[in-house]
Amino acid sequence: MALFDFRKGSPDETPPPLSPVPPMEDLLRLVIEEGASDLHLSVGSSPVLRRHGRLVKLTTVPLTPEDTETLARAITSEANFARVNEQGSVDFGFSYKGQDRFRVSVYRQQGSIALALRIVPKRLMTLEEIGLPPAVRQLLDTPRGLILVTGPTGSGKSTSLASMLDTINTTRDSHIITIEDPIEYVHPHKLGIVNQREVGVDVPTFPDGLRRALRQDPDVILVGEMRDLETMETAITAAETGHLVFSTLHTTGAARTVDRIVDAFPSTQQEQIRVQLAANLKAVLSQILIPRLDGRGRVAAFELMINTPSVAALIRDNKTFRIANDILTGSKYGMISLEASLVEHYLNGDIAYEEVVTKASDPQAAIQLIGGQKPRKR
């Protein structure tokens, strides 16, 4: 029996004999060889890979508390392990054999150690390979403003942002500063220069890193995540003072993103924040990943809102519920609705009809867009 056979067959079948728990190096190699995106290690379960969005258990004996601690210590520094014991978790990135990079979360659950590892692709994808809307390329020439990439965890936000920064780095003589937790994609200096700062290593917090970045002559700033009011406020100010700022939020859709930012502020500040967003927000790109019909990975569906004068007025007047209509009628500006993106994938034969209906913000609008059309044969 191969050491890493995946579980197959029906639940009634006799399961294959279980292998011993392999060392961390073998597990990392398996993630790479199998094209998995994530590795989960938790007491009471055998190691689990996420392949094409689905979880697959390996045929090893269940992990014990001693196993997960040994596996964690194989990749975790003493300083980071101390943080796990003090704070309950730690996030960091590391390179495997100088080639493949992983983002790691080591955390405690039910008194034992658990790990979640995500592989960071070694090659930066182009905007076209990701399938980003064409208008995104034009946005990257914007000298100042705020561009937000949003979506649930694991929706490819980091990959899209890395591709955007690489495009700027390749085509513009810009100073790019990133504040990340942890650093995922490592950017070499190209036509521009890139300095990447990791929270907890190079800088204590996102707000502190962002404030300090403003004194380091940046043209472009990436804030890994707008987690709190202070980071949001500083990012908006940075965009207002002549910088191109990128960041992420765990929201879906442009209207919800604007509302999430405004609602984070006290009611006495919300009108001012709406005015600032109306003037400085350039675009919101929301994305989700959907399993392909052919089983070969996933495809990304997008909603792109560009801040036109009409959209700015809706933000300023607290009428974000009407933004969806502007997106639907804004194709001449390069905007695209999530429904249109999903329907395009369905008609191309990439995804199932059920995915369109369940993932759309407005399923009825998606059904109307499909009409009587059938997927094209591939």
C-alpha cells in the first residue's frame, strides 16, 4: 500500500490499513505533489488535505497531542511557539526548501495543538490568468485612492492582490510598501521597489505599520486586512493624502463593503466617513471561488464596482442599497455584477447551474440573465 493512499470507495467497504503518521517534511511534499491548497492537522483525525475545495483525509492513524506538537515544532520557531502558549495562536509564513512558501496558523483547541497550512503558489499569476475583469488593469494606473478586494476566507483575495502589485511593480517606477500578517507572496524588486513588513516581526500592528509607512515615501501601500476602526481610518487618510492604497475585507459585494466600513465608526463620524469614501474609494472587487464542473480546480467569479460620480453620490447620501443597480448598468465603465460573472462561467460550461443559483446575491436576476440559454459545449 502506498503511504499516502486517499480514502476511496463507499462507507460500507473495509477501510485500508492505516499508515503511521509521516514527518512534516513528507506532509509538505504531499501538499505540493497533490496540488492541494491546504493541510489541516488536528488531534483525533488523520491529516487532511484540501484539494479543489474539498477535504480529503489521508489513510494514517489519527493524530495524538504528541503528534501535532511534534509536527508544529518542526516548522515553528521557539518564539512563535511561546506566542501559541501565551496567546492561543500564532500566524507566520515560511519557505520549504527555498522554493515553496506556506502560510501557517498554529493554534490551541481543546487543550492541544492544531495547525492549518496554506501553500502560496510560487509563480505569480497574471491578471488574465486569474480572470480578473479587464477594467482592473486600468485601475492600477490610478495615482491615488483606495482599492478594496473583498470576499470570504479562501476566495483568492491574496492571489489577486499579489497579481495587481506585481503588475504595478513591473510597469511603474513605484515604491510599494506592504504590511501583512503574515507575508505570503514575496515580491522581488523590478521597475519599482518593494518593501514588505510583517506584523509581529517588522512592525507591531497594522495601524502602526500604516502610520510609519506614510513617512517612508511610498507610492503604493498594501494593508493586508482592515481589521479595526484605526486601520480603516488610517487607510482612508493615506488614500486621501496622495497614495494608492490596497486592502481587504471579509465582505461580499460593494454595498456591504461600504456599509461595513461606515458602521465601524461612531455615529458622529459616519457622515464624514461617507464623504471621504465617496471622494477616495476607487473600486471594490468582490470575488468567490467555485468548483469547476470538470473537477480540475476552481474558477473565480467577480463583482467589480467602480466609483463613478453616480456611485459616489449614493455613498455620500447613504443610499448604498442602490449601488447594485449602478453596477448592473455600469458595463460601459467596466463594472460587472456577480450574477453576470456567474452566468458567464455557467454558459462557458465551467460551473453547474446550482452554483449560479446558490452563489448569486440575487438568484432571480441570475436566472433572468440565463434565460433559455444553454451552456456551450466544450
